[in-house]
Amino acid sequence: MPTEILMPALSPTMEEGTLAKWLVKEGDTVSSGDLIAEIETDKATMEFEAVDEGVVGKILIAEGSEGVKVNTPIAVLLEDGESAGDIQSSGSSSADAAPAKADAPAASEAPAAKAEAPAAAPKEEAKAAPAAPQGADGSRIFASPLARRIAADKGLDLSAIKGSGPKGRIVKADVIDAKPQAAAAAAPKAEAAAAAPAAAAPAGPSADMVARMYEGRDFEEVKLDGMRKTIAARLTEAKQTIPHFYLRRDIQLDALLAFRAQLNKQLEGRGVKLSVNDFIIKAVALALQAVPDANAVWAGDRVLKMKASDVAVAVAIEGGLFTPVLQDSDTKSLSALSAEMKDLASRARERKLAPHEYQGGSFAISNLGMFGIDNFDAIVNPPHAGILAVGSGVKKPVVGSDGELKVATVMSVTMSVDHRVIDGALGADLLKAIVDNLENPMVMLA
């Protein structure tokens, strides 16, 4: 039976994307793992691999089409012995897809669809291929066509079956001995989910209302790209749903600056130059190990306590920002962290990061000190439990431990915390550990 190729969700937060380019054409034979298309997400352009094998029978979405929803059919794959005439009424699938660009040719012409209708009519009594299954959250469940047919015949719920194929794909062996699931057991959950009305988001003034406020004034309309839409949606949700609280500390940097200058002089021959930000990443990573209860993320109905310190660092790019994640930061040397951060930041600015390089982490750092900002409050990026907002180091008068007045380089930091994960005292312990590491930098090498 013909198999629909669906618009993939290339990241957990992806809802739609742009079908930038087809790497195959109708009539081409593809195997599992072959690259078939390039998909633009809100963050990057990624290559899409086939999960089934067969012949490309029909392309439903033209390349260049924007706003294609995840799980929308974009093409149809034929198995051995099948022909284009076996494709039944693909028009209903493509009707829900996002329209192609105005100048892009239509993927399928109406006359052709009419011509194929008589050929498909005799096959209406044949059992249709089961639609690509979806989980409770709307994500696609990857299963081979044969596994889907067996599951449909046996009344199996594929979302309850763990796949043993590549990347968790469900194959024939997974369903052949599986027992049918009781549909009634799932019904109450589905009804309960349907009965719970979605919380209505506060409605702001419409675009037309705002535009009317500025009638007679010159302005330029800037179209929102995918990244800006995602930033707006996620951070609005974060500020509305995460119970933030804020902890502030001043950090004296003179010992760190002197230690950094000494290390950089010794590392000149290796072409390594450590930044203050490298020390901050290391300080946060070690602090998360010293206060393990704070090394956690919010997971809806539970908290996940992480073992390693995976630290995300905000990187500004044109039109938005990325937060690449430095995994296992607690175990890496300062020079290794420095090299990795430079590489991630460089590729972030070129939008060439893979999803696994900017997703995850339990804590984030946002440093605006290089822009002359003394202090600021950052928004927690879910599911992180906190984010450290770092200001610039400035000369200030301070009272020393001996009671004498002196001048020191002081950096102000604010830690924004998700109160669902970290309480006040725990957050204070974490921030104290960060401060201790930065004010005694040699300890970080012990």
C-alpha cells in the first residue's frame, strides 16, 4: 500500500517548517536513511532522511513551501509492484498542507487528479493503508508499513509498543506477538483530555488595531521569521507559567582576572585565550555538582535530577539567539570549554547547529557584560531550572575583610530561578557556590 511521507518534527518544539528543497523527484527509488529533502526550522536548515524504502510516487508539497505543519503529508512512497494509480485521493491530504509560494509550481495538477480517479475507483473496496500513527502528544510514531497493517488488523495501539528498529522504529517483530490493547482503557483518558479546555491566552490588541494607532506616521513592517515567532511564543509562555524569583550577588573579580592573565600567558604557545565567560561556565558547572539538588529540570508532573552538568549559554545572532549546550561541562578543562564554546558560537551565528547541540541542559548563562550592561534579569528558558544573568565588571569601592576601603573589580549577577524546582535556600546555596568558584578560581582546577 502507498505510504505517506509526513513533515517531520526535527525538534521537540517544532510545529511547522519550510520545505526548502527536494533532493529526490517522482520516480526515484529511495532506501531507509537516504536524504530526501531539506527542511528549514525556526533555528536551522536540516536534511530529512527517509524512514521507509520504495519509489517516490507523488510529491504533494512543492519545494519552497512555507508554514508546512508537522505531520502534514508531503509525498507518497510506493512499494514494489505499485504504481501511481494506486495512490488514492491524495488531494484530501494535500488540502490541509500549507500553500506553496505564489511563484512555486503546484505539486499536483487538478486534471491529473481527475484522470487518476477512474483508475483508483475499482480499488475503493480494498483495505486502505493505515494512516501514519501519532502519539498522544501529536508526534509521529515511526513504524514500517507492514507493522502498521498488522497492528491495524490486530487492533494494536502502536503508542504502547516500543520499537526495536533503527531510531526506535516499530517493525514487524514488535507487533507480531503483541496483544491487542483495550480501547476502552484509553477512552476515559482521551475524553478527559478533550474535556479539559485549553487556558485562553490573554488577548492583546490585534495587528490592525496597533497599525491604526500609528496612522499618519512613517514605519516599516518587518515580517516575523520562524525564529522570532518561536522566541515570542516560548518566552511569553515562560514568563506567564514559570514562577520566577530572583537572587542577586556581587562578585569580586580581581583574583580571577589575575589568574586568567597568568594562564593566558602560559597558553599562548597553544593558541588558547581564555575569556571570563569560560570561567563562568566552569564555575556554574562545578556549582551544579556541589549542589546536586539544584541540577534539575521541570518535567510537567515531576522533576528530573541530572547527573552531569550540561550548561547552556545564550549566543546572540542576527534576528534572535541560540542557547548551545556544553555537555559534561564539569569534567572538561577550561581550554576545552573555551574551544567548544567558540565552535558552537561560530556555527550558531551561521545557523548550522544541529538540534541536539542547542536542546537540553539544566541551567543557562546569559552574559551582557561585554555590552556595558551592569545588571539585568533574564527569563528562565524551560525546562531549565534557572539562568544566570551576568553584568560587566566595573571598578567599585569595597570594604575589605580587614575593614579597609579599597577599589575592586566587581561583577553583578542575577540568578532567575523556577520556584517549582528550586526553593529560596537551595537557590542561595547554588549562587554561593558559583560566587565561591569565581572568587577563588584556582579551586576550579583542583
